Amino acid sequence: SNGNIVQLKGISTHNISIYPEYINEKALKQFVDEYKVSIMRLAMYSAFADDVKGYADSDDEHRKELEDYIVNAVDMCNNLGIYCMVDWHILFDYDPNMHTDMAIRFFKNVCPRLAKYDNVIYEICNEPNMNLETQEKVTWDMVKNYANQVIPVIREIKKDSVIIVGTPIWSQDVDIASESPLEYDNIMYTLHFYAASHTDAIRDKLKKALNNNLPIFVTEFGVGHADGNGTIDEEQTEKWLELLNANKISHIIWNLSNKDETSSIIAANCNKYYDFTDDDLSPCGKYMKSIIGRE
Ligand code: IDC
């Protein structure tokens, strides 16, 4: 808002319905003070995943719990002076248009409650992707159709908040979005990468989008494989970070949990929710500290 260039770096939760405990004041304070985090992302799955219902296929009680959780998390982040990203995390509901009504309901409920905060960034569809049975892909026009219905709902309450829109496929086609951006102010576009899976070809998409002046936010990245597991690819991660940091592109690492998979930053045998020592961090978590902490 002051014309300064800002690059945010932070951590994404895993599914907040499964791992809610990690968002607490003590943990957040450590992330800010020690890890130098300037943004937290709240991944609220919109639909069923990992045996747990999402917002759209849940009941009203759970929906209210999720809304309260998000408001509380934004408040905690605000008290610590950091940003908080509210992520409508579509995934197995691959087309955002599948749950437009529910997304509108969600944003209509939470935006008024968050209106007094200036640290909120809205991400309206994590990763548009494809019907795995028919291989039919969600197009950028389909995403725009959804965005054109949801953005006005947020705008009605918060005129100038940053709103981030996912891109096809699994938030990689920023080049396509850059050829036909949305017609609103303060919109950014999502690029996601998992370093062991996504390399030069996706970086080329990013470069093309940057050449077309598309504002990009890497709202999720992994240092391992796209399935959240696999080995850490430090060489490719460093190539990505070089590109992101040279262009001051904000980025958020996946994920804050102790799930037994490569992308979790907490070691699988650690059952703490705060006061983490370096031994409590997984290899990804240790790498995370160096990624976020570097100048
Ligand atoms: C993965 C989690 C994994 C979980 C799966 C389904 O790491 O534990 O079982 O989701 O819920 C994404 C998604 C993100 C994925 C992640 C890794 O945004 O939800 O998390 N990933 O597969 N896009 C590319 C990779």
C-alpha cells in the first residue's frame, strides 16, 4: 500500500481439519521470531480428503468450527504482525465450479468477521486440476468463470484486499493466465511447484508470465515430489529459489504437520505443537529454516 516491494515467506498448514493444533500462539511466535516467517497459510480443504470431510461436504457444525478457527488464526497472526492466507483448498474437487455456492457461503460468512484486519490474503481456489477418470482438464476460462462470481463477494466487504487465484493445472499455467488476466485490481495468480517433479518447463511458464507482468504468488511449494513424499531435491529447489528471490516472489512451503511424509516440516516422532528444537524438525523442516531465513 506504500509502494514498497514486499516479499512474504511462510509456512502452509496441512489440512486444518486434521492438524488444527499447530496454529497456536507459542508456535506462531517461534515461527516469526526464529524462522522469520512473515505469512502463514491456512489450508482449508473444500472437500473430502484423507478420510475427512471438507467445508463443502461437511455439516453446519463443522463449517462453523472451521470459520471460527480461521478468524482466530487471523487474529493470532495479526497480533504477531504477520499476514495470514485463507486458502479455499480445492483438490479432489478438481473444478472450482463444483462448489461455487459453498465458496460464496464461506466467504460471505468469514469476510465480515475479518474485515477489521489488514493482514488477510484470500486464496480462492488452491489448484484447479482435472477429472482423473476422464482426464478432462479444467481450463482457465472455467477458473475465470468461478473467480468472477467469488471475487465480488470478497470485494463487497474488503475493497482492496489481495485476492489470489489458482491456475490450471495444479496451479502451473500462469503463462496462460497472463494472456487473459481477470479484470479486477489487486489480484495475484498462483504458481505451485514441487522441486523433485517440476523443473525447467514450469520455470519457463513462470518466466513467460513475468514477462507479461502477471503478479505471481507461490502460495505452495514442496522441496520433494509432487505427491508430498519422495526425496528432497535440493538442486532443483535452489534453482527455483534463485528465480523467486531474484524477482521478489513470495513463497510458502508445504506443510506444517508431523505426518510421515517428506513435505512435513515436523519430524514424525515429534508430538509437540510448539517449542520445537531443531531435532523436532524433519529434514524438510531444517531446510525450511534456511529457505525462509535467508536474506
Ligand atoms: C497432500 C498431502 C498429503 C495428503 C494429500 C491429500 O501432503 O498428506 O494425503 O495432499 O490431501 C498439492 C496440494 C496439497 C498436497 C500436496 C502434496 O495442494 O494438498 O498435499 N500437493 O501432494 N499440490 C501439489 C502437491
